[in-house]
Amino acid sequence: MLEPVAKTTSQNPLAWETWQKLGILSKSWVRVFQRNVYPHTFYDLNVPIRLPAHDLAHLEQHLEQSASDRFNPLGEQERPDPLKNVKVFSKTNLIPMNSNPFDDTSPTDSDHSPTPLYAIGDIHGEFDKWLGLLQQVGLINLEGSWIGGLSRLVLVGDYVDRGRQGLEVLRTVRRLQEEARHVGGKLIALLGNHDAIMIANARGRDGSFSALEYQNPTVLYEEIETNHYGNGGYRYEVEVLRKDRELLEWYAQLPLLHLEDGVLFAHGNIDYQQFGSTIGQVNKLFKMLCQSARGGMEAFILLTVRNWPVDGVSDYERPARYLYSPLEGIGLQLETFGGNTYVHGHTPENVTTRQPLNYAAGKAFNIDHALCYHPDLRGYVLEITPSQTIKYHVAKPPPQEVLSRLRERHSLEQVPLKRVLLRDQIREQEDNMHLEPSPISPADLFDLKQALAEIQNLQRVNSDPDMELTLSSLLEQLWHIQADWILQQLGQRS
């Protein structure tokens, strides 16, 4: 499993195991974590504690030494320490390519810097989240216009269904394609299985099933609707697309495969060689299928498969329900269609959803970021520019959303120390949004007093010199918060 790893920084959050080591993790908080967080990552619900870098390094060492008795409330197999192997470069994380280790150095400058190449996974109607990703990497401005210049962006399909803004995604993809083309950039949009069933449904009762005498065509058209609406489709979007023939025909011409600078892009972990021996043949076949309701349904059936696993097994293992092992499947696609790296989406089930999954001995990336499955999931952009370190860019949620989530967590939290830290973050976020900071209440000051007492008690019983540094840093932070809050309270009275 790929672990994004980052330099120690004073902005790094403490892992939830750390709170248990400090003896201040309540059982209710454990349940909140277990209910709301994916098992492989705890980033979003961690409380950012601004520790000096040397203190964080000591804390990492302490947790590694204590790994044998790490807290595990559900008795599961031991999880990887989120603090171990984490490197953060602003909002960008570096990931290894093939068997190469991380490169901590900046790429060598040259007279001809390669044109950036980006890829984004399944969007599924999450229009606002997708725009946030494009803005994060500087491809569009706040008005939604292309400012990426010569940059190249590949979208691997599934623009509609589940999320409720699929049509906005389609229209914007089409517009940005033209805007990028006019300035020498490129936006390549690929076809996914949800796109195929959307096209089939929008084609309506076009007579393409009439030749099938052995089955009632009406039943077959109804089967299209059943498959589509049962997989997250929306009737009103189908009706609008059916009337917008220009958009529908553009949609039906999307390619299935694309090769760019040695990277083979496709929608899924699917054996495409069964559809043709070249990229041109495969794309031509599916463009032809999408010209009718019957063909679109067939395309959907062909693309709603997974021919090799992407997670949970070794690169050489082939479970009974799959055609290939990961290495076999990826190897066949690259051998048939070219390229040395395979990038796809389509399979969110076993992905951490916080980062691309690098597998098949480093030859493949699964970038289905499961945008539509949880409001907290903001997605990421894979940057896979040739001759450059491969990176992924994590979306930054809007300030209003951050503030809303902080307030919700603050209302749930029972531990005074974490209540104090959350309360301070709320004030900081309010200040960032140029809001009048919510007043400090007697209850806030009581929590602060309790938090100071907790840390001082821990200091008295602690015998670990490394942990002493961490506790001292926490105390220092609480004293600063106490000074700020008292000043703010005095300002409220005056």
C-alpha cells in the first residue's frame, strides 16, 4: 500500500494513536473515529497541533518504540502509523514511480521544462469538488475559465450519476476542452461505464432493439432505465441530455483509451485487448456502440467489469473471480497498447480515497478518489509529468466548510484539551473568513483550565524524556492560547 510521506513540519497533525499515548482519548472519541474515518487514514479528523519539528520527530520515535502495544479498540490487525512515512510539501505529496525511491530534491532545471500532465479520477456529478481540484493545480480561475496554458489534463470517465450535477460537469468539460485547445493546452475526456449507460438512456426508444424478435424491445428499453437509475442515474438529467443533441453527440464520441507521453490512460482495470489490438480500433468500436441505445447498453455491460484486483492482494495473486493478477492485467494492456505506466479509475472499493493507489510493481495508478461517497472526500489530482517526480495534489476545502466541520467536531468532543484546540482553530478560521470571532465563554475558559491540569498531571507521572518534550510543547501552546483568550475576553467587556 502506498504511503505518502512528508518532511516533519510544525503544521503536521498528531495521529489519533498519539492521543491514546497521552492518556486523553475518550472511548466516545474512539467511536467517532471508527464511525467516520476510513480505516487506512485519519488525516481529516486529526487535531492539528502546531508542535516544533524537533518535538514531532521525538514523538514519532516514541510511537515507533511503542508500536508493539499500540492502541487498537476493535482488536483488528495492527494499522500503519499515519505519522510514519509522511512527507508534506505544502498541499502536494510525492509518490514513487515504479521501484524508484522518493526524490526529496527539486527537479533539475532545464531550458525546456516538460508540459505538465495531470489526471483526475471519477467525478460522478460532484461538480463543485471537481472545480476545486482544477483550481488547486491552477488549471482554471475562480470564474471557471482555463488558465492552464499548455498543460494537459486527462479525465478517466464517469462524469455523471450519484452526484447531482452531472450535466454541469459535462458542459464544463466540453467548454474547457475548447478553451484549452485555443491556447495550445489539452483536455482529454475518456468514456466510463456510467457514461455509456447515460448515453444509452438518453438515446431513448430509437428502434435499435426492433430487430430482436426473441425478446420484447419494450422490456429491453426498460432494462436500460433500470440499470441506469439503479446505478445512481437521474431521470431529469436524462431528459435534458436527450433534448440537447449537440451535447449528446459530443458525449458519444469520447474515446475509451488514450496514450500520452508513455502513460496509458483508461477508465478501469479492464482487459481492453479483447476489444481490439490498437487504441484506434478500441475507440472506434465504442464510438460506434454509443450511436444507439442498444449499443450503449452493450458498452455499459462490457465496461462494468473488473478483470484484475487493485488492492488487498499481492501483485502476483489472482483470486478466482478475476481473469488476471494485477501484474498480468497491467502488463497485457501496456504490451498491447503501448506505454510504461497505466492510469485508471473505476474501482473505489478498496482504495484509501485520500491518495492514488500505486500498484503492480509501480506500473499502475488507481485514481478513483470516491468523490461521491462522502462529503468529507475532496479528491486529488495526479501529476505525472514526464521526467518529473510524480505527485498528487490534495484538494483544499472551502473555508466555510472547514469552519462548519470544526464546529461540528467541537460540539461532539468531550476531552477538554481537544475542545480547547478545536475552539482555537474555530477562532482562527473565523478570522481567515473576516468574521467577527465568536466570543470566549466561561465554559471555554473552564475547558482550558482543565486541559492545563491534564497536561501538568501527565508531566508529573511521565518518565519518558521524549514525551516530556511533547508535553512541554503542548503546555506552551496552551499558555499562548490562554493569553489570547484572556485578552479577547477583556476586549469583549470593553
